[in-house]
Amino acid sequence: MNKAEMIDQIAQSAEISKSAAERAIDAMVSAIKTSLKKGDAVTLVGFGTFHVTQREARSGHNPATRQPIQIAAARIPKFRAGKALKDALN
């Protein structure tokens, strides 16, 4: 499912316009990004939790030249599915 298909489905199930559904999705994504930038976790009960982890700096290699390179440390977003979502899939 892509964003356009999600907008259509939300608009239909919530009985709202497609533009209102798109604004709602954009607002939700923006709120999640803002919280993750602050380092906060975002928990949607029954769905899951978005959180940020720290990946340490490490050495790697350029696959084209096989030259060693340093890969910088980074903050990585992760998602952990909740029990209700896991149960719905199985």
C-alpha cells in the first residue's frame, strides 16, 4: 500500500474527504518525526512503538574499490510492533 492508497482507504472508512485524510496523515508523520528528533519514543497502543537507537561508528569498505572507509555514527529510527498487531497477523 502506498500513500495514495492509504489516503483513499482512510477517507472512505472515516467518511472524510481525501484532502482531509491526506492532511491527517501528513500531520501524523510530522508529529512522529518531531518526537523522534527530540529523542522521544512514539507509542501507538495496539500498533507499536517508534524509537531512535544510536549506531556506533564503524569501519567498512567501498564495494567498488575495496578501499577501507570509516562509517560515521548515526541515529537510526526503528519500529517495534505491538502485541495486537502481531496477533492480527497470525
